Amino acid sequence: MDQDRPYDQGIHSGGMVMMDMPRIAILSAYDEVCAFLDNSLDGTLHYWDDTLHTYLQGSAYTFEFTTESWMEDAAYLVDGNHLSFKYKDKGYYLNIVEVEKDELEIKVTAYGLVFELLNEEVDTYEGKSMSFESYVKAFNYEKSFDIGINEISDKRISNKWEGTDTVLKRLYSLATVFGAELEFVTELNDDYSLNRIVLNVYREHDDDHQGMGQNRTGEVLHYDKEVTGITKKSDITELCTAIRPTGKDGLQLNKLSGKKEYDSDGNIEFQVSGNNLLAPQARDRFPSLLKSSKNDRYIVKIWSYDTSDVNVLYGQAKAELMKIMVPKVSYEVDSYVDANIGDTFTIEDTSYTPTLYLTARVTEQEIRFTDSSNSKTTFDNFEEITSQIDQSLINAMQSMIDAKRTFEVNIISSNGTVFKNNTGSTTLTAKVLANNQDASGEMTYQWYKDGTACSTGQTLSVFAKDITNTVAYRVEAIDANGTVRGATEVTCANVTDGNSSHIHIAYANSAEGSKDFSTAWFDGAMYFGVYTDDKETASETYTDYKWTRIKGEQGIQGPQGPKGENGAKGDKGDDAVSLYIESSNGNVFKNANIATILTVDIYISGQLITDSTAMKNKFGDYAYLQWKQKEEGAKEWTDISSSDSRLSDNGFMFTVNTDDVNNRIVFSCELNY
């Protein structure tokens, strides 16, 4: 009997994340392996409709899935047995708590953490100036875990708990008292049985402490790319612009009446008036319309705090007022991001004006191994950093983005690069691509003529009368920080012997032409040389040629910004493939003096492919390039045979000479796989 199983191969279009489908062990109540769920093997239980739901609090997790109930191994999926697996180098150990079964399918729900933490209870307890670890020893009767990292080991706190709680609930309460975050780390043995559970204790996440996870704010998640939507909600229904606090025995702020605090511009930010603490700037932005006098238009909150010290009462009242005198802002993000619980990112949304920048923390993940398109990340702890953001921070974030870009420099000629009898001219234009986007306007340029600096600017005018035989023009693209991002060069020739002149091309693997010199093309050639004379036979002397690199040099990549550890990233799915043809000597020639090499560049998923070996590695052994040509006046394209002597490296290079062009011709190239 065979059933259809609706699981995919895990390619998620929102960020293109490839999900691994882990092998899941089914263990007895005594931690003995009974069977496996493995979607990669026939004859084993397969699973689908699965969700691994992970949470920030305690790094807790649940797992549910559906599998075949009619297979023999399904008998081990019963309440009280365990599941264990590894995903992204982390161990997961769960208790099966609910099973729903019919004649075809069985739905299983399992909770993480050992059973004792979920069900074992602790009684009323009062501690006097105890450390976190001391409290844990008092609660953890069954020694269910070991304490690993402890960032609050120096704290001592007194506290009392009334009634009974589960061990897990009491631990979460203890973390709240100590201002801490808990992370339970499962360590498995090689046979999938439980080795131990380690409890890591971090200082609670705030401006100075990361807590669980990694600080990855150097990584920017972009709207409509890594994140698919940001909804911002602003609510002023509970906003107040003044507070009237009361302490013990009727203590109020009238002893501090007249006290004022000023902002950096010298304007009053807070002031005490009678028993009220006022926020004048918040009042001016959100005035109450129920008052007749402008100076009275405060919205007042009545509030109490347990203290006998008026200065403490003032400080606590001010802290409360700062929270309620601005609108409550919340954000919802719809996306899945390959990250760990607790990781903090920067999110950019250019659809807002001005651009919205947020720091956001991963607090929940719903990971679906067999249907990754429905995986989801929940972010919280949002902090908007746009409206009052310092421009230097925006610049810093942009610098981090720019530093990861790679640059390619090309030269475009308006009138070819070969002239005759000192007649003609051309304009050379530098073009810069950054990650396949035009970045020419972001650069300054330095031109060189045969190695000597000759001009700046994006364009350079070249005149035939200034060229004796050949000249190499080189351009460097320089960013705003003065860093050379890339360079390339082109050779211009001036032919002087009329119809008796011949253009000769040779190939080599060094810039001066001495290494592997040959007048015939060979695979792997990095440079080509050009020279002109009145002889039909090409010279065998490499110094007669003016040498040019076949492809422009790859620009440098900027320094990598700080980054936390990521899981391995899978191959991307059906990404767009782009194919570009470049000409080493332009595409316009004069007086039949034609000599150029057309080269092919293929881009996919940020990868540049420039030879047939890399093409076949990426697209398979059957991938090939098909060149075509259309002469002036022709209505149809003509295929060029793959065995054509003009083609090299399986079509990645196409040598064009005088005999190939009669007035005008168009060449095209297609990738087939």
C-alpha cells in the first residue's frame, strides 16, 4: 500500500532558503532507538505537514508532523516515547505528548525539554540574598540539567514564591526576577539518545547586552527581498503627557515643585508643577482638546509607586512618563529568515518616506522542513532608527552594504579602436557594474596611455593622429573613499599602409606576451596581442605585438562587515540567468580593419561564469553556447557551428576578423541546458 506524501524539496522563494529534512529517531521511554523517520530512504516512515516551532523564552520548541499509520514502525509513535534529531548542528529532544490516529495517517505532537521540567512541581520557596545557581539547585530536585554559561553569576537577590509551580514555570519566573534570558541546549549522543541538557543564562536583551543569539545588525534585510512586508502601527489611545505619582503614606512631588530638566537644545523637557510631572514638548505635539487654556492641555495619568524617597518617586515617575508620552508603535514582518532564535538584524524598507530602518530580534521560528515556502520568522523588540537617526549611522550602514559589492570595469568605444592613415577618432567611455547594477556615476576615473597618467573623467577622446602603431589605454575606477575598485584596458591601432596592411593577432598568458606565446588560439589564453604590417604571415616575435588582457580585471571586494554564525546555505532555485557579450576592441570598425574578440559572461545567483568548465559544473554536461549571426538585409538568424574555427573554449571566445564582416553584421549567443 502506498500513499502520496505532499512534501517538497524545500526551496523558499522569499529568500530562497533550502531546508534540510533531518532524520528523526523514535526512542522508547528508556531512551532506546526504536525506528527512524527519514524522507530520503524508501521503506522507512516518511513525514509531512510538519512544523518545528521554536521560541525565544527558554529556547523552547515543539514539533508536530503527520506520517503513515499503516507501517509497522508507526507502532512506536505513542505517548511517552521520545523523538530526537539534529538540525543546523543543534540537537532536539522531544516528548511525544499527543497522538491522533486513523487507518491511514497518524498525527504526532511533541514538546521539547525533559519530562520532569514540564510536569515536576516545586513548592513555596523563599530565598535570602541567593545567586541564580543557588535558586536552581533548590528547584531542580531531579538534576535535569547542568548550568553552562552564566552571565549573572555575580547577582544576589532575595525573593519569595507562593504556592506550587512546575520547575519550568519557576525557572522562567526566576529569570524575570534576575533580569535574565534562559537557553536550554540539548546535547545528543551519537546514537540519538539524550546526553544532557545545558542551561545557559544570559543577561536580558537591552541596548548593552545581546542576550540569546547573535548581534547581526551589520546584516541588512531589505523589504521585498529578504523580508516580504513590513506593517507599522501607531497607537495614541493610551498616551499621556503628564503623570501624578503617589508614594508611601501619600508621598507626592510637591517637595520638588519647580524642578526642570532641559534637552540638548536648551528647551524644557520635564518639569514638576505641584504634584504633577509634566512633559511640555509631548503636550505641544499631543494637546488635550478638553482644556480651555493652552498651558493646561496636559493628559494626566494617576500612578503610584512603593517608595518613601521623593527622589526615587521622581525618577520612577519620569521613567514611566517617558514610556507613555509617545505613541505605541508596533511592527509586523511577514517573512522567513535563515537565523537562530535571539539573532538581531537591521531591516530596511525604502517604501516608506523617509526610508524606515528597524532593529529587530528573532523571537519565534516556524520551520517546515517539507514545505519551506510556508516557514515563518517572527520578529520582536523592534526599535525604529529612522526618524531621528543620525546621518552617520545611515552612512555606516550604506558603507557596510557597499563593502560587500564587487565591481567590474568595462570600456565602450564609440567608433572602434582601429584607425587608418591617421584619420578618425573615438570616445572611450568607462562603465562600472556593481553586482550587475550600473555604478558608473559613483566613481571617479584615472586614465593611462601606455602606463602614463593622461586624463581623468568617465570619457576619453582618442585621435588616430596621436597613435603610432598601437597604444594601450587603461582606466581605473575609484570610489568616494579613494579605493581603486577595478580597472581594465583597451588597445587602439593606427594602420598606415592602405590596402596592403594586415592585422595579426597572437595569444599568451602574460601581460608582455612572453609566456605561452602562440599565433593560434589555445584554451586558457589570458592575453591577446595585435600588430599591423604589410605581410600576410604573422610575426613569431612577441615583442611586435601590443598586448591586452582578454577580460578586464575583477575589481576588489570591500572588507567583510561583522557577522554572526550562519547555518549552511543551500543552492538557490530557478534564479534568473543573464548572458553578456563583450568585445575586446569595440563593435564599430573603419576601412575594413577589423580585429576583436567577443567573450561571454554568464551571471546566476551572484556567480560569474567565464569558461565552459564552470558552465558545465553549474548547468550540467549538456549545457552549451549557440552563436548566431544575421548579416545586413537578412531576415533570419544563421546558426554558427560549434566546430567553427573562430570559436574557442566551447564558444566562450569568438574571434572576429575582416573576412567576417561585410558592411554590417549582428552576432548573438544563447545558453542552452
